[in-house]
Amino acid sequence: MAITFLEKRKRLKSLIPVLVIVILITAVIVWRGFFVKEEPFLPEVIKPAKKIEIDLQALKSPELEELQPFEKIPSFEEEIGRENPFVPY
């Protein structure tokens, strides 16, 4: 079934508005990307840091003095892994 010249022209006329819209959207994106300079959002987010004070008296509490250190874990003395891990047991 051959498309006639009139059908091609009618189809082209319906695609022209779509093409114009795509070109306009692209132009707006390019314009905003290159020429519109917006203020960065960071000045509102960054606040001056407060002075940090560490209360070292909390380290001398009786609850912390009762804590015991963990025992050292002995190293593994056997051979680790198998020669071929894919062989069933």
C-alpha cells in the first residue's frame, strides 16, 4: 500500500507543531542552563558552628568504671577454607 503525496504532506503538517514544541523546550533548557545564574542554596543551609564542649566528668562515672574490657580473641590456627570450595562434603 503506497503512501500518496497528500498523505505524506498531511502527516508532515501534523508533526510540525510537535517539532516546534520540542525546539522550544530545548531552547528554554539551554537558556536556563547557560545564561540564568541562580544563587546557590548553600548560604541558607550553612550556619556557623557552635563551640563544642566535652564534659570529661562523665568518663569518671561509677557505671563506666565497672565496665570490663573484652577478652582478646585468639587467632585461628587451623587452615582456612578448602582447596576446592565447590566440591560437596
